[in-house]
Amino acid sequence: MEADYRNKWQKCLEIIRDNIGQQRFDTWFGYAKDVDMVDDSLIISLPSMFFIEKYEDDFCEIISRALLRVFGRRITLKYQVNVVRDDKDSAVTMTSPFHASHTASKFTRQMESPVDPLRKTQQAEKFDSQLNNTLTFENYCVGEANRLPFTIAEFIAKNPKKVDFNPFFIYGEVGVGKTHLMQAIGNYIKETVPRAKVLFVPMRQFQYQLAKATQEKKIPQFIGWYEKIDALLIDDLQELSFKAGTNDALFPIFNTLHQHGKKLVFTCDRPPIELDGITDRLIDRFKWGVTEKLPKPDYNLRKAILEMKARKNGLAFSDRILDMIAEASTGSVRELEGIVMGLLTRSIALGGEITEKLVADVMKQNIKKPAKKSINFDMIVESAAEHYHLNPDVIFSKSRVREIADARQMIMFLAKKHTGLSLPAIGAKMNRKHSTVLHDIRCVQDRMSVSPEVESTIEAIENILKR
């Protein structure tokens, strides 16, 4: 029995090491000794209370997942620490609550008690970087598809005093690893320069804080607080579109940080030149550094990611299973993670090996069917121009010729129907006011109810789009 739980704890440590890297593992888990097991409680001996706090704040999620995977059931983790050093008689035992701040939703927690730019005092040692410390360079899988953005990210993190690649603008589709790469930069800087003020902030949280500052008439204090950050990492920059007040607040913050050589990293779902509703002066500044696309992982990288995710969760995939998943996957890292976690939970519940049938069942629930052909605004303009036999440039003119006006209305209607563009975004592309766009779309909708010809026109343009 003793050998069994000790061997299982060693397997847990292997999973933890694969997640956090050898260096951090040696620093924090090399001291976890004198393991004991009482009923469903695993007791590990640690040198001080500081280690307990570190485990609870930084590693509780990894530890709990490893324990569940290896032991096959939820067990209680208890810490034993000597009140007096080297005196076992002074040992006390404490139970892990496994509900430290790290396991809570970062966004929810910060909305309730955010890193507050309006606080008069905020000690550096209590500064919350809002980083997920499991997102590091060590556990970021690299292949030919993403090697360049990864190399740039490493250079930025390892050379905090150099101003190359500042700002670093990372863009790509959902689930390709943008946030992981951004946070890896922040975590490395925090690890090597502990006193550095590194802040990861989703754009929506930035907007929430700005709204609060506006209500309290403390916008200068808000901007001043952000201007003291050493490395500012803003996620989901596309949320900045058509937020004039947020544009105005971010501009001076960007200027000050850039002028003082502070790090600026942004993630977005598109490159700067394709962003709508953001001031030209900000777009221009985003181009000052380097912009890199993070593509979907190719076949070889998908296999490497699967192997790494499986190993971290104590799973072993055969080459055939790796090929099955990699070939069927659409290329999203999140999708691959979902498949691995699905197989993990089923292997624990069923207590059996991972078969091809089990993999096929899990993939059905995690892999989306091929998406329909993506339609963008320019495609709609070209299709409408072809249907009406017009030069596309004429459509954007102020001409009131009936045929041209009809083409404009159709473009606005179809852009609303087939793209994710908002009414202000459509208006910006058409050089028309928001109210004009709304009026023209309603005109098409009203005409559809009384004129079969309008419906046939829409169908004809949509058929051109499908070609």
C-alpha cells in the first residue's frame, strides 16, 4: 500500500513537471518530501508556510488535476510543516481548500475586486498581474507554423531593456494560442524581474475600469496609473472598435509607455489595417513595432500539441490515435485541448485504455463540422457589382441613380446578414451615417414583403457569393 501511493505521487510530480518546466519544478517541488497517506488524505511535508501559500495560489489547479488523473478519484491534500525548523515535534498539518484565487475566473474576480487604477496606494509587492502562471514558454508547443511569432515573443521577454518589436501585435483566429503566447511573455518577465509591474488585461476589463473612472471623474488618475506599468498586455483588442472614449484613453497611455521603453503587447482577431472604428493615430502606432499572424497549427504541430497535452495529463496516445485526431481536427488548440480532456475524463470514469472507438466518440462532440464559406464585405460588394453590371467604385459615390442606390442598399442588407460587422462599421465602409445604414436595410426588408423581385435579387447575389 505504501509503495502504491508513493509511486502514484511520483507520477503526479511527473505531470506537474511537464506542466511547469524543470526549473520551476526543481525550485518548488524538490522540497515536497515525506509523503504519507491516511484514508483518502495525501500528506506531504513542506519546509515553510511560504511553500503552502505558493502551492495554493499558483499550483493548486495543476496539483488537483494530477491527483485526480493518477489516483482516479478526488482525494484531500494535506500539508505538514514544522513550526520550529528541523523539529518534527512542532509539525502542524493543514488541509488544502483547493479554492485559491487561481482557480477562480480571473475576469469575474477582477470585476468584483479589480486591479484598481483609482486606488490612492497600491504596494508593488501586492500588485496583481492577472497572469495565469501555467501559460509559459516551456509548455507552449512550437512548430514551423508558429516559430517566428514564438521567437519574437521570447526575444521580447528575455530582453526587457531592448525596444525592438515594441509594440508586439499578435493576431489570428480564436483558439490558436494568442493569449498563451502573450501571457508567456508576462510570466517570464515576472519570473526574471519580480518587481516589474506586468499587467495582463482583457480590453473589456479596461473599458469597465475606464467607465468607472468616468463616473467618478477620475480619468487623469486612471491614465496616470496605467502609465506606470512596465509591461502592458492587452487581450482582444478588437473590442476597442467604435469606443471613442476608450480610444482617447489608450492613446496617451500607449505614447507614455512607448516613449519610456515599456513593453506593449496586443492580441487581436485581425491585423491593425483591418480594424474598424479605431482612430487612425492609434492604428498608426500599432504599426510602429511588429505585427505577426499566429496561424492555425499545421498537421505536424497538431500532433506535437496532442502529445504534449496528453503527457501533461498522464495519458499515452498511440501513433494511430494521434494521426486520427490530427487529421480530423480543424486546427484550433482549444479543440485539441477539449479532445484530450474528454478522453481524460472518460478514461478515469471507465478505467480502461483509450481505444479508437472512444476517440471517435469524443471527436464527434468536440470537432465542429466544416464551416460554410466565409463571406466578407469586399466579396459582397464585388458580387453586387457583378449582378448589377456596375463598376464597384461607382457604388461608393454619391450618385442617386436608381440602380446604384439599389446596389448600395443590397450591400448594406447582405453585409448585416452575412458578416459580423456592426451598423457603424458598415456605415464607415460605405461612407454613410449609421442612421442611413439602418434606413436602407429596413427599406430592403420592407420591399421583400411585397416584391418577389427583391427576394430573387438577393438570391442571385448570394449565389454569386457561393461560387
